[in-house]
Amino acid sequence: MAGTNSERELLTEGPAIILAFPQLGENIGMVARAMANFGLSELRLVSPRDGWPSEKARSAASRADHVIDGAKLYETLEEALADLNFVYATTARDRDGFKPVRSPIVAARELRQRFSVGQKVGIIFGRERTGLTNAEVALADEIVTFPVNPAFASLNLAQAVLLMSYEWLKTGMASEDETFFQPSEQRPATKEQLHGLCEHLEEALDARNYFRSADKKPKLVENLRAVLTRPSFTESEIQVLRGVISSLDRFTRESPRGSAAPPGYSRKEHSGGDKD
């Protein structure tokens, strides 16, 4: 789904995303894209198998270049976590130990709370094939586990990062209904514009002998107006409908066969934005 807009503010804050021993550059790139989707930008890589930098990663990032360019490289997981105050380890497997296990929602709220008071926080993600070892999980403060199908709990690396990034961004919203994308403001149509639409359509229908019976025409017109005035049309919607009617009128008058306009047809021109 395309949605890149360089004119809007780029969100670049939040927890560090730590990839422990990632394998494919393409997967790192897709992680960067997922991070950028939800406003995260700090990517830490621990000994990527195929080396760094990676053109495959940049290509898969789909223009999340600010994440790729800012990625930091570490030899060990301990080095990648050294300056952080609080860290989650992600896993879908049962673990023996004494660390609390949180859902993504609870984990994101905890990260947001700590981040808001100046703490440096992060989330560790393991290898694509085997995830994190018990020793690596032990380096984290708590565990976050995704509510997935217990019989099929395998997520790819980018999916796991995207889920946590999404929950992180949600915690910064005023409500669950909030979104950064809002429809452009539309002015409601005036009664004059609605009446003009009705008259325009009636004229076009009359020209095509839609009202075959003169005694039934008033009732048909009444029903037609009831239908057209029921919705809350905007000015632009009225213009669209008027444009459609005008186009049909022109097609009839300018038919390749040169057919004459029906008897009684009005030659009055209408455009999509004209008023009667």
C-alpha cells in the first residue's frame, strides 16, 4: 500500500529495535520498512550474517533510508544493550525462568511510560530461523509474546517488528479511534445546489421521455427529489453528478450517427460546476 509523503512530518522516536544475529539483508530491509511505518528509527544490528552495509536491505526497505543509514553495528548482544535502561525480549516459545511475560499491548505501554521519563528502552528480536537463545533472553528485563495460534506461532522477523511497532505507535494516540490520516474538509451542498441538481436531472430525463405519462410525472419527480435530497451531499459531490449528467447529454447530442435530440429537449448547456 503506497503512502509515502515527504511533505509530512517524519516520526523518528521510540525504543531501539535490536536484531540479534539477523541473516538475510532483505529481512533487515523489511524490518526497517516496518519501523518507518510506525515512527521508529533506531535500528541496532548484532553481527548480521551477510555483512553490513547491504544493498539488498536498502532495496527491501522501500525508501526507509533514514533507518538503514542510521543503523548501528555491534559484535555482541551485550554491547548492543549496554546503554539501555529497560529491554524486552521477543519470543513465541515457552521459556523456563523467572522473567515476567507480557502481551504486546502491555509491553508497549511500559516502554512508552519509561521512554516518556527519559529512559532508553529497546526490544530484542532473534534470528529468523531459531529466534533467541535462553542465554540471550536472560539479558532482557522482561519477555513479550504475541497472541498467535499456539499450533502455528512462527512469525517472520519483519512481522514481529511490525506488530510491536504498531502497538508502540498506538500508545501515543489520544484514543484508539485516532489516526494521522483524515479526509479533506468538504463543504456541504446548499439547497440551491441540490435543487439545481434535481432540475438538471429532470431535464435530462424529460428529454429522453422518461416521464411517459403526464399525470404520473409529478409523483415521479417527487420521488426523484426525495432520493436526491436524502443524503448529505457535499459541493464536490454535486459537481460530480452534474458532470455525469452533462456528459450523457453531450453524448446524446453528439452521437456519431448524428441522431437528432428528442422532441422537447432543452439545448441549455450544463457543466459539472455550473449552477442553475
